[in-house]
Amino acid sequence: MRSKIISIGDELLIGQIVNTNAAYLGEKLFSIGIPVERTVVISDEESVLLSELDDSVNNYDVTIITGGLGPTHDDITKPVIVKYFKDELITDETVLAHVMKIFSDRKIKMPEVNKGQALVPKNSEVIHNESGTAPGIWIENNGKIIIALPGVPYEMKSMIEGIILLKLKLFFKNKFKNVIKQKTLLTTGLGESTLNERLGDIKEIIEESKLAFLPSAEGVRLRINVTAENEEDADKKINLIEFRIRKKAGEFVFGTNGERMEEVTGNILRERKKTLSLAESCTGGELSARIVSIAGCSDYYMGGVCSYSNREKLKILGVKAETIENYGAVSEKTALEMAEGVRELMGTDFSLSTTGVAGPSGGSEEKPVGLVWIGFSSAEKTFAMKFNFGERRDIIIRRAVMRALEILRRELLSIEQNYY
Amino acid sequence: MRSKIISIGDELLIGQIVNTNAAYLGEKLFSIGIPVERTVVISDEESVLLSELDDSVNNYDVTIITGGLGPTHDDITKPVIVKYFKDELITDETVLAHVMKIFSDRKIKMPEVNKGQALVPKNSEVIHNESGTAPGIWIENNGKIIIALPGVPYEMKSMIEGIILLKLKLFFKNKFKNVIKQKTLLTTGLGESTLNERLGDIKEIIEESKLAFLPSAEGVRLRINVTAENEEDADKKINLIEFRIRKKAGEFVFGTNGERMEEVTGNILRERKKTLSLAESCTGGELSARIVSIAGCSDYYMGGVCSYSNREKLKILGVKAETIENYGAVSEKTALEMAEGVRELMGTDFSLSTTGVAGPSGGSEEKPVGLVWIGFSSAEKTFAMKFNFGERRDIIIRRAVMRALEILRRELLSIEQNYY
């Protein structure tokens, strides 16, 4: 079982856009046992795509093409597909109705050119695009599958996760001899090498399976890959490896697979019927935005104040003037008073606060760029912790947001606040 | 002049790493007039790399290979290169000394395997790697250039910027007949097809140049590509095309190239010494986070309130109880009172507010998911506008944030508030 990805677009070739679609597809196809063995990025030239299609039907079980499905003149995927397969484009009435509905819902007159979105190869199956106007195309050719999808990441992803992975598993179910499974443990609060050291001899943990360390600004993901003769054995192997990892570094594992920290903490708050409020300075609303990105957060999130000037800290949050005068806006005392102030203002069970130097300017020897105080407050206790999150503004903000949520998670689960 | 990139590595194919190297190389090669026309990502298999080398020497002026240069068994680039070119590997004493120095500087005993780093093809030129142990390889073959570089981004980049771009320019100086230039116009507030329609006959605007429509949830980028005999002519062509586009859709162009909307609006606020505050409901802090992502925003951004429950709207922002009772939290009147309330609370010149149904639940026939009211307030006027931003929570939030900033931009520049 081998697959290939064809990404179409000059914007990828000249580096205007990084090819995140290919990485996403690579991961998803690998997870169902159809590893990508080749990715090509090409421009929108007919002859090039024709020869790639030829290579695909000769050499790969699955080919996924992204991009070139739009309604304008430089969108070549569908015309080239019908040329290669000696097929023709016909209007799919369901797609046409969907496209027209999207425009009428937005109260926009549909430009004539958009009717082209509903043209699909006669010998293909349409993959519904619930988030956009360009449908996906699924073609079977002598036991090989060719799939064309829009290049817009969220449209493509919802089609992959909504239907395509399932269809592929079904189509190839007799060809899969082994079961490949993977599970990712999400850690935060310690670096890659510290985590490595804590786990000790990796071979003892994973035996003949695979373990990848995937570090990012927010933590290290540990991806376990196992191969087994059946589902049950695969699950057993994964469970054993997970057990061994958690035994050594369990307190740093906040979730698994695609879970998000804000989802994990949100679920605990909802279960316990507790509420949260925020007072953000250096994170500037990002912490609030992350929490609000989870549907249903209004069950536990009451709101936040982003106090980007000292005046707001004093006026709205009730931070004392002498605190800022004596200790500065970036200080333990300010973080404490912000957390207490917002918890009182919004009448919540818990609150978090952030104040720091996100840079690039504004740092001093005593308070360098990257210094962040994170405060936590509940009816029982209020505390603040000091961190240094490096030099890059965006990374400082991301790490501060993640750490604030991890502090909340540990308080909720009574885990010690230790970070490495 | 055409170039090709070969990226080697399973970690790219299975999506463990996003191929940022290819995007970087694409941009750099494009900037010196050797656009990348093909990027391939392959695993470390000899036969595959051999056939890619064959394609390269036949079809491309420049090929850059990244990855597979390390000292372990799965690093195939150098062995395959000498096999293909019927060459042999010899030890380069300068490289060997450099590698040994790196280890002795770090006070680590050099593993024997690392001596292999100093092996280079006899008929090649070594590109010094000041940041790491794997040297780069430069091969000339019948007027074509093949370059092999390490896959570690910062090592690769310092070799590209330090020497390779210069060497390429020098090597091909007689072949460069034309200058290639590009400029991207960033638009928002109208869809791809509506923009297309508004521009009318594209050929009339661009003549023999190229124009790409690059849509995203936030707007459509228009990328202009021109080729000319010299810099001056290229600039003239770009200016003419930009002039023609702006004549037809100028009010939708908020910036160019890599500019960000929050930067554009921030710069105007700073220049005019005006201040901004925010009252966010459905965007949940994302608008604030976007503004704070720009360094120096404290010059104009005072802060925001994220009122995620009605209680906060009433208490902190001073939205009237009867407004929420009679019109609901998602209403024109609430958006107006939020904007006015926060402007007063924070004493700013301008304010923006958002209230909407971000979904996935909470929608009704009258107020469906995607409905967003955006409010604006200044000393002169307060208004709110109604939008429908589709069905996906994350997209609704992104589009609402972008539209709020665009409303601010238009007010600052006295452009009519028309969206399509």
C-alpha cells in the first residue's frame, strides 16, 4: 500500500505558502496504513499534471491531489483529469444547489463563473464540501484511487476526516494484512531532552514498536506506532507502552491524540460546574481566544479583561497603584492582584492572570524579554509563578498561554506545580 | 532558468515535519530569478534518488537536494551522487578538521561514524557548513548545477545566504536575460469570484504578465508576477498593473506583500496618535490577540474586555438589562452599547465590539450560527453592521476579527463600509 500527494500551486513553489497540507495528509494516510512515499509540488501546467497522473495510476494505490479546483482560469485539476481519463465534465445538480445556497445564505449574488464549481467528471464520485464551494472528486481506476480536493486547508481537512479516510479503509479492507495503530501522548512542562532522560531506556518501553518525539513551543508530543496482526493486539501493545510512559512521566501528560489543552481543562471545569475568568496582560487575549475556540465554553468561561495599559489594570482590575509603583507591572504582586481582581469582578471560582515582557523591546537586566508571571486564584489560594519563555514575541505568548492552562489543569487535578 | 528541489526524509512524508525548507528555498531561488518549478519529497531509497538525479540533469538548471547528508546508514545522498556521476568519495581534510573541532569544542569524544562527514565526491566543491558537521556539496555537470545541503534548517539557510545564492548568480550571469519580480496585493471584504468580476477582463489588466488569486478565510491575495529586461521595466510593469487593479477594487486592498491587517491599522492609529479598545463577545479575545501580536501595540491599544456571559456585558460594559431582554445579546443594540461602553470605560478614541453566534449550537432561525454584529464607536459616531460568516466556529471567529479590523481601517481612511 503506497500513496502519493500532488500539491498544485505556484504559491507553494515560490515559498509564499508552506505546504502544510502535504504534512497533514502524510500523517493521516500513515495513520490508516497507506504511507505516503512521494510528494510532488507542481505548477498549474497541463502537461505536468498529465504526466503525474500517469505516474500515479501506474505506481500508487492512492493519489491525493490538492489545489487547482477553484472557479478561475488557472484552476486546471478537473479539466486535466477528464482529459487524462478520456471523460467529460457534467454539472452535478446537488453541488450546484449547494454552491447557490452558500451565496444566497450570505446574501451575495453568485457570479456566473461559480457555476463551474458544479462541473464534475462523469465517471467520478462527488465528495461533499460542507465548508466551501469546490467539491472533492473521487475516481476509481483499476483498483487505484485518485482523489482531488480543494487546497484550502480547513475545507480539505473536513473532507478527509469526514469521509475520505473511511472510504479508503473500506475500499482497501482486503489489502491490509497488518493493523497499524498509533496514539500520541501530549506532554507539556518539560523539554525534549529532559523528557527523554526521564523515560530512560526507550527500547525497554517500546520493544519493537516506534516512538517519535515531536517537540514544539507548547510541549513534546510522543507518538507511539505499533504494528500487529489484529486490532486487539495493536491496542494491547499501545496500552502497555502508554502505561510505561505514564509511569515515568504521567504528570506531564495532559491529553492524547488531537486533544487540546483548552479542551482538557474546559472539560474538567464543566464536569465540576466551576467557572473561570482571566486577566491578561502580555498574552493579550490569546489565552481567552484559546478557551473560546472550544465550542460550549460558555458553560464555564465567564470572560476576561485584557489590560494592556497600566490604567486598565488599576481601574478595572483593582490592582493597587502602589503595587505598580513599587514592584512594576511585571511582578509577582501585580500578577496576584490581577488574578484576585478579575475573580472578584467576574465572580468566578478560578482565575488566571498573565503579565510579562513579550518584547522585542521593553526588556531590562532585571526584567528581560521573556519574563512572564502567571497568577492563579481560587477561594482557597492565590499564587503566581515566574517563567522565562525565550526571546521571540510569538513564542513567548504561546508558551505563556500553554503554561497558564497547565497551571489550571494541575490545580484542578491536585498535581504539584513542577516544571523543567 | 528553472530549478527543482528534492527533499529527502520519511519524517516529511509522514507529516512529522512540515517542509519549511522547500518554501524557504522556493522564495530564495525565485528572488534571484531561478524559479522552482518542481519540488519532490522522497524517502531514502537509492533507486528513487537516482531517477530524480537523472530528471534533474536533463531538465533543470539548478537542483537543490536537502537531507540525507548525515553520518548514518540511512543517509544516502552522497553515495547515490557518486554512483550517478560515476565518481568516488574522498576525505576532505579541511572538513575533517572542522568536524573534529566541533566535537572537541563541545568536549565530546567524536564517534567514529562522524569521520564519514568529511567524505565528499571527488569532482565536487565543498560548501563550508559553519553551523554543523555536514558539509554542502556543489557539482557542475554540463552547465547544470546540483547542490546537496543538510536538512537542518538553520545550517541549510546559512549556507544558502552565505554563499550559494552568490555562486548561482555568478555562475548563471550570462544566462539571466530577464528580471522576475512579484508583488502581492492583499484584499478583504469581497469573495474571489466577486473580485474577479469586479476586475473584469484580467488580460487587459495584466497583458502578458501573471496574476494569481489566492483566497483564504480572511480575504483574497492577488499576486502579480512580471518578467522584464531590467529592474526598472519590471517595476514599471508592476506599478501599472497595481494601478489598474486599485482603480477597480482599490478600497478592498488593505496592504501589500507580507503586511498584516493588524499592522496596517496599528500603524495608522500610531501615526494619528489615536487609541483603541475592544469589547469582544463571539471573537472571545482573538481580536485582542491579533492586535497584541504586533510589537509596539501598546502605543495605541489600551485593552479589551471579553464578555462571554451576559452578566459581564451588563456589569463591566454597562450594556442595559432591557437591551439584552428586549433584543438579545446578539443584536445591533447590544453591539452598539458594548462599543460605547468599552470606549467610555477605557477612555479611548475608538472602539470595536463583536457579538454573534459562533456555534456550533445556540443558533435559531432568526439568529443562525454565523450571524455576527460588529460595532464601532468614536466621539463622532457609533454604528453596528450585521454579517453572516458561515458555519464553522473557527472560521466565523477569524472572519469576524478580520472584518472588525477592516471596519476600523475604513473608518480611519474614510472609505465607505461596503462588503460583498
